[in-house]
Amino acid sequence: MKTSSISRRGFLKGALGAGAALGVPAIVPSTVFGAGAPSNRVTTGHIGVGGRGGGLLGEAAGHPNVQVVGICDCFKERREGNAANLNSRYGGNVCQPYRDLREMLARDDIDAVVVATPDHWHVPAALMAVRSGKDVYVEKPLGLSMEQDIAIRQAVLKYGRIFQYGTQQRSMAHVRFGCELVRNGRVGKLLSVDVVAPGGSGGGSTTPIPVPENLDYDMWLGPAPWSPYTKDRCTSSGTYFVSDNCLGFIGGWGAHPLDVMAWGLGDEADAVPVEYEGKGVFPTDGLFDCCTTWDVRGKFSDGKDFHFTAGGDLTVFTGEKGKVFISRGGLKTEPASLMKDKIGPEEIHLFESKYHMGNFVECVRTRRKAVSHVEAAVCSDTVTQISLIACLTGRKIKWDNKKEVIVGDPGASQLLTRAMRSPWHL
């Protein structure tokens, strides 16, 4: 991706002042600042601080070994209000607000970047950050295409950066234990994996209205196709359910239970099914046009069945000796006695992370691979991508999970890439 003519030395050091925006909440208690020694401190920049991004900003700013030095958002009050709020607690003009992510990424004094933009910006922003020498925390889902997924994986590995995916369920003890039960054969040979994620929503206004003065709409769109601004486009629902900007909840929420599946199956190519066939319901009226429900069935390379549908939040591993049910809310097993099993010292023990943002910060410092590393992110996102292609085409899709290509369907293969609006490109 082009990073414009802005050089590292030429970023705007005198960026916008830190005027407080009315109604911006205090995101962290003042007692947490200054707790970490400067030698241990990780400096962060944040791209996108609305909704989930605001929550991640609070988590990072609340960490004793983190200092937030940059906030980038297309909404003026978000970037300036949060920067002013932080500066009032830091006691100085430490955190700078930015409208253009390229200006913030040109800084040499930022260690890590948190990307929590609308989905269409996830990979482009992360690529720019990685190529500028920064580690990245990237909200889910990953890319809008397999081409994007592969590009960010290649960049992270090429430049030796730390990558944390926003699948925070890997930092929950019951999820880890459930996956360890599966990985250590407690349910015997696996027969099937069932994944359920919340469905999407239709609706949304298509009536063009003037762009608010506080929003840089052209930058918000970025690599997405140009489209008129409406009252619903830049809302949470607009970013979740408009296909120009996302894959829909098949990826936006599907990333979580699919990631649990990938973790339980080993985070490698064989954790990705090789056959997919299914249907989706796509709204025909309104702004929101992503599939609201889907039902995809397939098989893994070893013959076990795969089923991915809409309607909840659950990953079920079924084996010859029992079942393991994992959701964000808890863990259940059949037989129930499996819940009392102990994982022996010589068995498979998965990465233990108790706090997702904390794990990222620690891995930035130690250079250890994070719990939700980039290979795992691509693994689970691949299942979303190919499941959606099966729904869009209505055809059975055969996937080569080693070469990462669709077999024998040139038309479907075209959906593995997505055009980007000039001047943005991978």
C-alpha cells in the first residue's frame, strides 16, 4: 500500500491541539499512569476509537506499562476528545490526535498500533503499521478477501512483528481448557465440529444526506468503493452489515467461535475444512446487504464433518467418546466427568493468557508470539471467506488448504480478491 509522500521525519509534530470534547468519558483512572518504568513502557497509537476501539483504548491506557501517544480517527470529536482526556491525566501534551493514519504511522516513537476501524480498513491499516516497523493488535474479522489475509500474514512474518488478533476468548481459561481436552484426545477421534454465530440484520437508510462537518468521509471510506453518505452508513450497524465495508456477521461474529475451532484443531492448515456447500439469506432492500443467516456444511481433509450456521455463539467438538461445548459464556462436556479431568505435565498445554491486551503488551516487550497470532487469524478467517463464497455462488466449493486456492471453479476463485479504491492498494 502506498503511504503517501509523508516521511518519517516529516510527520506533523505540532498536530492538532488537545481540546476536550464535551461528553467524552474518563476512560481510565488517573492512578494507573506512571506505574510502569520508562524502560518497560510500550508506546501505542490507536486507529479507530469508536465502539470497540474505544474499549481497547481504555484497556491499553489502563495498562501500567503502556503510554498512548497517538489517536487516529475520522471523527474529530473522537480523536481530539480522547487525546485531551488522556493528556489531562498524563499531565502534558503526550498524546496527539490524527485525522490521517499515515501521519501517525510515520512516527518513529510508536512501538505498537491497535487497529479497531471498520472492517474494510483492518488489513490495509495493519499492513501500513507493520511495514513502518510497528507491532499490531488487529480487531476481528481480518481481511475482506483471502488475498488480504495472506498479505498481512506474509508482512507480519517478513518483518518479524508481533500480531495479536482480537479474538479475546483465547484469553479465557475455560476456552483454553476445553480446547486442551480436544487436543489431548479426551473425546476420542473427532467425528464433527459444529460452529454457531449470531446472525446479521437487514434495513438501513439508503437516502443520501450531507456528510457531518466533523467527519472525514473520504478517509473513512478509504479503500472501500465510493458511496453516498446516509444516516446509517457510518454507524455500528453500517460497518457490520454493508458488504462494501465488511463480510457481515458471518465474519464479524463468526471469527470468535471459528477461532475456537481452529485452536482446538491445532491452528494449522488441517484445521480448515476442504469442502463447503451452503446457502445464505441476503437482504434485497435497504442499506444492509450482508447475509443475515447462513447454513454451511462441509468436510475436513480427514473426513470429519463441518457445520457452520447462524443463531448463537457456540463451538461443539464431537468425538467417538464424548463432546465438548465451548461458548464465551462457559464450557460443558459430555460426559460431565470430563470437566474434572487434569491435563498432565507431558500432554499438550496451550498458551496461557489471562488478559488479551496484557498478553499483547507483554509479547511486544518479550518478542514472544502472541496467543492469537497471525497464522491462527488467517486459519479461522479462511473458513469465513470460503463459507461466504459457497453462499454467494450456491455451489460446492473445494478448497486446497495447503496451496490456499479454490479447486476447479474459476468463477468462485475471483471472489478470493477484492478491488480497492485508488490510491489505496495492498
